[in-house]
Amino acid sequence: MRHIAIVGSGPAGYYTAEAAQKQWGDDVRVDVIDMLPVPYGLIRTGVAPDHQSIKAVSQRYEKTALTENVRFVGNVMIGRDISAKELKALYDAVVFATGAPNDRALGLPGEDLRNVFGSAAFVGWYNGHPQFADLDPDLSGRNAVVIGMGNVALDVARILSKTDSEFEGSDIVAHALDLLRNSRISTITIVGRRGPHQIMMTPKELSELMDLARASPRVDPADLPEPEEDAFLEPGVRKSVGLLRSFAAIPESERADKRIEIDFDMFASPVRFIGKNQVSALKIERTRVESGRAVGTGETYTIPADLVVSCIGYRSSPIPDVPFDERAGRFANDGGRIESGLYCVGWARRGPTGTIGTNRPDGFSVIEKIAEDFDTGAIANVPHEGRSGLDKLIAERGVDVVTFRDWKKIEEAEEQAARKGAPREKFVDVEAMIRARL
Ligand code: NAP
């Protein structure tokens, strides 16, 4: 019997569990351990609440979770309740699928001013992550600034723009909806340090800006390269640049009835945040792109900024005794292998890139590595206790485990609490989640 522990129950975790089942069938026992009492990681607290069709992939993870040889062990934090060393001693292989939950800092003066947030915190807030439920951003100012030209920046700009009725069918949490309802934001500036050809926003997501009820995107035609230069772009980027071109061509008459402007400020690199206690402005240096890199021109200017959300990427959380690459912000690994017996997958392995689907081949490839390590004897062929050993430790320490069956009760309570037309109203604190299973 193989005993595998997977730490993290997001997409990378469940695809790895699925791969383990395919590899060893009835000869494997997989424990999927999560620090929260609820599964699915980024699907629950990262994917935008108005992107329910993407969230539907959790049905696939549920299938895996409900099989005999896979179990969910919620509300257990590795590195706090159980150490990585203890876990390694209990299982043949431990796979960290812990994602990249921390914001990468810009490292600029004034970054700690009030109302400057990283996207992990801000997205976590509107998605009901218990860690960020109390964020309470101030949306009473007129000017929001979103830093970065990736899909997370787009998510944030779109959520800040939508009307109440555009959130119908979403699972945005009530505390966010209440604040957004009274938001006075009228300009959302998306600040990108490079130009249109370096955009990371993908076409489908970018095109959603065209359909907003009260917001309209604006691109300065002067920022766009000559159209014939687009021919050399990779097709996806070419489509995105095509959309930027169409934003630049929106006639003023069409903008007239839109209260919010989403303004792309490209070739713009943040320099410092300005404000007394709370942010009020952002100083920016104009850039040009040389050999693909943003280079400062020395020209600076300042834009008003009552709220800033920095969407420039994420870092994984280190876990004591697990080798960590500080510079890259993820576990030190070679193609998913940290050392024999310890592995990582998904964003914890490769950093915060790719779509949900990218994690599937990732999960399968880490299981191949583990199988290889069994074959070569790199994983010692000694019996491991697996889940019975974990249960003993958990009982000794009085940790209150949440099972998958418990989760289904929590889910049912969330569905019953949903406002009209919404799939669920999430619990946003751990105690409330735990109480809901009783
Ligand atoms: P991303 O796509 O890597 O974009 C990060 C952005 O931040 C880039 O524009 C980058 O500019 C900028 N940036 C980085 N460091 C900066 C700095 N010091 N100063 C100014 N700007 C800086 O990351 P993301 O938006 O966080 O998304 C993470 C992953 O999740 C991506 O693969 C994304 O596609 C995926 N995702 C997908 C969806 C969806 O499909 N609906 C939704 C959300 C996220 P440079 O390019 O110049 O470095």
C-alpha cells in the first residue's frame, strides 16, 4: 500500500490525488490536508465570484474526493498542528500543493499606507477568505488604481465596476457586495509598466470590459504600436492587443452614459505611494520598452489614488524544514521533487502562472516522479503508517478535523443561506464553518 499526503486541496491538490488513483488504483491511500475547514483553495477564494463556470470544475474534484481511497482532512495546518517532518515520517510521499497565497510586495515607499492592498488580500476579501474578511477597504474615494496588466488586475477592475444586478448569480460575499453597492469610485486606472505588446491579460477576460453596464474601458491611441507590428505576436496576445485597439476606438458618445472609466495607463512604473495615513496619490515614472524590459525615462507624474490594489503576483508560504527558494518565492524543487519523499505541485512548484487546467498535467507529472522514486528505491521501501498515524497525532493534539462529509454539511448551510439567484453565501470565518457542520 502507498501512503500519500497532499497538503492543499485546491486544483493542484485534487489533480494530484486523481493522478495517484490512476497510477496505483486500490493500492494507494491519499490524504488531502487543508488548513481551512473547506476544500478547493483557489477555486473558492481566488477565482472571481462572477466566473461561476470556472468554479464548476470543483465538481470534478468532488468526484475524486468521494472515492474510497481519498480522504479530506480539513482544519489541519502543516507547520502548526503537525510538522512537515512528522508528515514525512508517516507517509511514503508528501506533496505540497499549497499554492502562492501571499502578495509579492512592490517594495516602494508608502506601500504600508492605509487602503493600499495586495491582490491576495483584496481578492480574498471579496471572495470571503477568512484571513481577509475584515479588510474593510475604503471605497468612498473617486479614484482607484490597479497595478499590473494580468488577469488578476482585470478581475479586480471588473469587480470594482459592476452594479448590483451584474453580480446576480455570483457568489460574491455579502460584506463585499454591501461596500461595493455604496462605492463612489468613478475612475479605475490600470497601471502597466510595459506596453500593449507585453499585456498578460487574456482576450476572453479582456473582452468582458466591453460588456459592463456602467463602466467603459479607455486606451490612449498614442500608446498603441503601428498595427502591422501586431503580426509578429503570438495569437492570444494579438487578440488582446486587438481589444486594446477597440477600447481606444470607443466614441465619446458611447461613453457618455457610463459612470465609471477604466483607464489603461501603460508605460507607467509606480515609484512611490503618497498620503498621510491613507493613500491619496501614486507617483509614476514613464517608461519605454527596450528588448522587452521596462526602462525608466526619468519623466514622472502623479495620479490621484484613493484605493490601490497591487496585482503583481504572489509568493508561496514557507513551511519549517521544507527547502524554500526565497528569491523565487516557492519551494526549492527540481521538476516537482524537493527531495525524495517531499514534492510540490502547482503554484507551490512553478510560481503563480497558468490557468486552472495547467495544474492537471502538473499533478500527473509529480505522481510520475513519485512512482520513479519508488522504482529506484529513492523512497525507502519501509512500511509507513499513513493515515492511522496521522489520526493518532491529531487525536493527541486535540485538533478538530473537518471531514469531507462535514464539508458537505457546511456547503448545504451555505447554499441555504444564499441570497436570491446566488449559488451560496459563504461563511467567512473558520468558527462559523466549523459550527455549521454540527
Ligand atoms: P500575471 O499574469 O503574471 O501579471 C502580473 C502583472 O504584474 C504583469 O503585468 C507584470 O508586468 C506586473 N508586474 C509584476 N511586477 C511588477 C512591478 N514590480 N511593477 C509593476 N508591475 C509589475 O499575474 P496575475 O495577474 O497575478 O495572474 C496570475 C495567474 O493567474 C496568471 O497565469 C493568470 O492568467 C491567472 N489568472 C487567470 C484568470 C482567468 O483566466 N480568468 C483570472 C485570474 C488569474 P510585467 O509583465 O512587466 O512583469
